[in-house]
Amino acid sequence: MEPIRKDELEAKDCGSQAPKSKPCPRPKPGEAAGGCSFDGAQITLLPIMDAAHLVHGPIACAGNSWESRGTLTSGPSLSQYGFATDMSDNDIIFGGEKKLKDSIDYIAGRFAPPAIFVYSTCVTALIGEDMDAVCKEAAGRLGIPVIPVNSPGFVGSKNLGNRLAGEALLQYVIGTGEPEDDTKLGVNLIGEYNIAGEMWDIEKLMNSAGITLMSRITGDARYKEITWAHRAKVNMVVCSRALLGLAKEMESKYNIPYFEGSFYGAKETTYSLRQMAFLMNDREMERRVDRLTEREESRVIQDLRPYRKILKGKRAVLYTGGVKSWSIISALKELGIQVVGVGTNKSTDDDIARIAERVGDDTEFIPEGGASRILKTVRDRKADIMIAGGRNMYVAMKEQIPFIDINQERHRAYAGYEGLLRLAKEMTYSLANPIWKLASSPAPWDKEVPYDR
Amino acid sequence: MTVNKRIKPASVNPLKIGQSLGGVLALQGCYRALPIIHGPQGCSAFPKALLTRHFREPIAVQTSALQEMDVIFDANRNLEEALNTVLTKHRPDIIGIIGTELMDVAGVDYQSMLKSYKRERNLRGGLAFSVTLPDFSGSLESGFSGTVEAMVDELIQQAGHRNQRSVNSRQITLLPGSFLTPGDVMEIKEMISAFGFEVITVPDISTSLSGHLLTGFSPLTRGGVPLDSMLQSLQSGLTIAIGGSMERPARRLHNAIGTPYKVFQGAMGLKASDDLLHFLHQISGEPVPLRYCWHRENLLDSMLDAHFQFAGMSVIAALEPDHLYSVSQWLDELGVEQKALITSCETPVVSGMEREVWVGDLDDAEVLGNGADLWISSSHGLAGAERIGAAFMPAGFPVWNELGAYMSTSVGYRGAMEWTNKAGNLLIRREAVRRESSVRHR
């Protein structure tokens, strides 16, 4: 496969029913779905496992959201603590800066984290708390980085929050540290959050190819490793639109080339690994990657055979909103599954172009409309399985449609060659479960067979 | 006795859930209802995700999707747009507008906006009300009861023109507290109707969040008490409120239309169940159905069987105020030591308790409960329980690491038996694990 950077693609060339250009739209009151920027910022930063994450605001922003993400840790777990300043009405009237300062001191004193991230919320942003100043003062006094993340919920969508978190990393973290002398320079993974342990599968692959993983941004990361991210030779943006800006900035600031890739599906995984080696400019590494990917691909084809037999020709509707749409499609195609509908509500034109590249002409694009619209597509196109985020899981269950959870709350890792196999298994089990037949058949007394005397 | 608080600036591992989530939960118990959270998107997305995770059901909730500029210029424009969209597309019977703390801080007057909107659009046949539930005070429980109170208010106003109220003394309005699961509400309904009463439950999550097989997606709630039953409930001869927090809506009904009310602060354990059944027996004049006499004996027998297990054990419970009161009463009957009782906010019920109660978070639970054998709290407490080596019993909200938690029953004799056995089993397993590891290390 020739490594290229796919920046510009014309959707109309693909001859699909791709929707028209659509810039980041304002959420529609009464029909909006999805989280806020605060949520997005936390998604990006919470996987920094050894740091403390303090939410400055009334309780609900932290209280309703902590421990709700499937990002796993291999060691420190401080980021799984929920810290909040829990502002009361008095704090709002008289200002909460003192409370924030005390909270930072308290956390630093008791837990001694390598860094503290402080998140603003709508209320603290509105009453004009000077968080940056408090953080700066505390950082100077305590001698640890205290990083303000200005991403209150009302500035926009979850994606914007991801981006703002990326900017905070760029402004306060990246470039503040240096790797140990004997560290081999390598690749940063940007936008991989170690959901269900996917990072570990990827890490294993990279290790066997001899590619050093420098900084994980941010799945299962330690604060320290992000500080030296600027020394990496290559940045890989793992199917994340929102952190593309971070990679672009690092390219112009530190001269690190980047590429976008994904680990969903054998082909995409192979492409990503090859692209890494190619950009590292290391012949020997490229040869190692070739050997590894060949071996792994042939193994996975072998292992997939029984599942492919069952899955071939099955029809799926995919509704993941974000960028994952296009990367999952490749994985599904390798399993022989036909994607008959795909959600594009949160995708950019670029994503849509990539989706169009990967699906057939008869695939329906679902631009908006939420759950009812997805269900209509499932029925109209006679889909066998629905692949979407956890929020829609019980909608599918009510309609008795087999379902695979693909978003950040999920419990299965689908990345890499192993992940593809896991996805195939998961789908086979889901389709084969007896419940679909049981749930759709009526109780014996409801069957309309009159009792014959 | 006393309500204490540990002095620390930040909340660590919060126990408190925002009030607005309680409001959303209350509206899930009404048929064809839709809560609209007046605030940024996240204020509805988080409760939706959390409620979905706990109940394993789709949750109906919408938002006015405020952004920075909307808050600064005119937040009510968004609310109007949301109302227009929702009314034309989904035609809900009940709309509850839940004002977030941001609206309080920004000083948005959505109450009058709703009033004039209703007048202009001539909204009839439906119920639309607003309730202010800022997250900087109260907790899930107060959000729930506050929403029920606002709903009852609106009901009374809507029915107000018809002055002559015919009282149906065989009909009881049940106001279940926020800590009751759909299974609990079902059990209490059964108990009341076993004495020949008609029960109208407001709100009734037992018919909406208990798991049903209705197909056909709707963004509105798919079960719960319908609006006409709610209007009919104004003719009830009596209101029964479960949980101290539900006294306010019950009193509201009493003050406005004169319905007498009875509050049961707890519903868990032998005595609480005795009280409820005895009361029902007295007001109905019917004998206590045989099955409850059986359940009572079953419970006492199971407590006899289990009492060996509870000897010398200590428990820590971190729950919402009413729930904590209920659970503490049950723990009293088991004879275990209550090492620390922790709740999310102070209410008259907890300050009236005979035991010492702490207002705090799950980190306080870890510190105060160090050395406890059993830990009772929401799933957030799992990590803390592991750290102090206590057996973990999920209860309250949210519970995500156990299937069917939303249907587990804690009220009545059967509920107390279920909980007694569950807690006892956890202690047995813990003991076995400990024994094993001590043998291995010898």
C-alpha cells in the first residue's frame, strides 16, 4: 500500500449520496443529543492516569460524570477519583477562587500528584472566576504543574472540548520535559484513550515491530511522558478529528510529521504500522513491519474463517457519530458485512468523503434525527445488526435488534488484529443469541389458534 | 442526633448527584412526558447517560442546548425553540422544564416566559410546568420531590376551576420517594391494593422503568402514570407518602384540596413493614391478607438463620437522606454496628435521626468506615470498599455493576428478606475468601 496523506477528497467523485457541506452546526434546542465541551475535555484528559482532575463548579458536572468512562489503567488510578470544588450558593455569590486554591492545596498535599488539571464549568466561566491566575499562583507555590482547562460546557460540543483539551496540553504540558537519555525516539499516539484496553493491544503490536511508543495521548498515560511528546519523530492521530489540530500545531512547532490512521480492521492496522515505519524513515523497521503485518494478517484471516462464514452478507447500520464511522467500516468490510446505513451527524465533510470511499453506492447516509431515524433505516434496509454508542443501546434492545456497542463506554477492545477477531466473535454471538427468537414469539395464550373442542 | 461534616475544601469522590437528575427521574414516571433541561447540552447528556446506565432503559429527556452567547443574550429564545420543536414533533402530554444552576446565576426568568407561552399558544389538555433545580443545593432526592411538588401544584391549578370535589375514599394517592426502585414501587402498590384500595401512583416508575417490550421508538416516556389518572388522583381520600422528602408534595395536596396524608419515613425492615400494613388494616377494616402473614414469618425465619452471620459485623452506608434513614432502620434490626452513616445533604429526616450522621462524600466513607465489614452505597463506592477491604453491596443510585439492580426490592417483608440474604451472602463470601488467603500465606 502506498503511504499517502489523504487531505483532500472530493465526495462527489465517489458517486455516493453524500450529503452537502456542513460546518459545525449549532445544536438544535429540543432535538439536541450528545455531550458538552466539558465532557469532551474530560474524555481527552482523564486517561492521564496519575494526574488529579479537579472540576471547579457545582457538584453535578463532576458528580454526574465521574467513573463513567471505559478508559483503563495499568497502574496509578488517581484520575479515577472524582474531585470537585462543589460550589454552594455562597461560593457563587462571593466567588470561589479561595475554595479553588484550598482545594488545589488539599489535593497536592494529600495525594501528591505529578500534576493537577483544573476544569472550568459554565457557572464558574459565567461569574468570571480567574482560574488561570489561581492555577498559576498555585503552580508556583506548590512546584507542580497546575493546568487550567478552559472548556466550560456551554462553549460548544464534545468535539470542541476535545480540541480545547488538546490546546491545553500544547500550551502547558508538551515541551516542558525531556525523555531519559537512553530512550529510543519513536511515535506518539494521539486520540487513543485505551477504551477497554485497546491501547495495550496496539502497544503490543508496535513492540513486536520494534517501534517505540513515546507518548500516549492520552490512553493509560502518565503525566511525565506527555511532557516530552515534542521529541517524537512521528505523530499518529488515531481516528480523531478533534485532536488533528494538536498534530498540526506540533508539526509546525516541532517539525513532527503526522498522519491519520486507525486500528480498526486488519488493513487499516497494517496501513497504520507501515505508515509509522515509513515516516520514521527506517528501512530496517519497514522490513520488520512488513514481516509482522504479513504474518498477522494471514493468521487473522485463518482465525476469522468460521466467523466470516456466518457474518458474510449480513447487513449492518452504523451510527457512531464521530470519526469512527469510516474506520469501523473497513473492519466490517473485512468481515464480509455490508454497511447499509451510516450516521454522519457529527462527521465533517472530510469524514464523509472517507466514508463514501469505503461504502457501496446503496448505503444510506443518516445526517440527523437521532434514534427514530436510525431505527427507520434499520427497518427500511432490513439490517441484521446495529452498531452504535451506548446511549442507543437500549433503544435497539426495545426494538429487539442485535447490537454492538462501539463508543467509549464499551467493554470490548476492537483495535488491531486481535480486536478484529474479537469484533467478529462478538457479532456472531450477538446474532446467534436465542433471545431474538424468544422475545419475538408471543405467549402461548396469545397465539391465535382457537381451542378445538 | 447530630449531623457532622468533615472539614475539607474539595469534594473527593462525590456521593451527591445533581438535583436536576432527580427531576428527570421523576418525570420518567409519567406517561408521554418529556423533561426539558434548560441549560447547556451536557446538563441533559450526563443525566441521560447515567440514568440509562442504571435502569438499562431508554430515558426521555431534552435540552434547550444553550451556548455561551445564548446565555448572555436571551436564553429563553432557546427554550421557546425547544418547546416549539417538541410540541409540534412529539406532542407530549406533560412537559417539565427543569431550570439549571446556570439559569439561576444568569438570572433567567423562564417561569414567566412559560406562563406567557402557555397563554399565547393556548396550551390546553396538557400539563406544562417549570421547576428550579440548581445543583449547588440539595441532591437527587430534593430534585425528585421538588419536581413532584411542582407537578402537583400545576395539577391542582389546572383542575381548580371545577370546585366540587367528589372524594373517593377507596382511592389512595401514593407518592413514592426517589430511593424506591421500580420493584419497590410495585411492591408497595400491591400492598395497598391488597386491602381493596385503588392506587394512583405519582410518579409511577414501576410501569415505565421496570422493563417492557413495547416496540416503536418514542422520544417521550413509554410508561408511567397517565395525565388523566393524575387528574383523577385529586379525588383520592388519602395520600400516602413514602420517604420524608415526599411530605412536601403531600402537604401541598392537603393544603390545597384538603386530602389528608400519612408519611412513612422508611419502608424497609420488619417494623416499617408492620407499620404500613397495620395502618392499611386500620383504615380499610380489612384483615391483613394471608400472604403477608406468611411473608412476615418468612422474614423472621430468615433473620434467625442469618443472625449468626451478622454477629459482630460493622457496616458503613453512604446513601441519599431518606434511603439512609430506611436502611439504618433495617440495620438496627439486624443488630450490626453502624460504623458510619453518610449522606449527600442535610434534611429534616437525617437531623432527626437518633444516630450520628455525616454529610460528606465517599472519601469520608473510606476514612470513617475504615475497618467496616460491609459497605452499602452506589457503584461509585466499589473502589473505596475494595481499598478498605469491605464487602460491597450496591444500593441507591447509580448502580451499574449489577444486573437487575433497578428491580431489586427492599420494601415490605419480602424486600427485607431479600436484602438480609444478600448482605449475609456477601459476608459469607468475604469470610471464605479471607480464610483461603490466610491459609495460603501461612
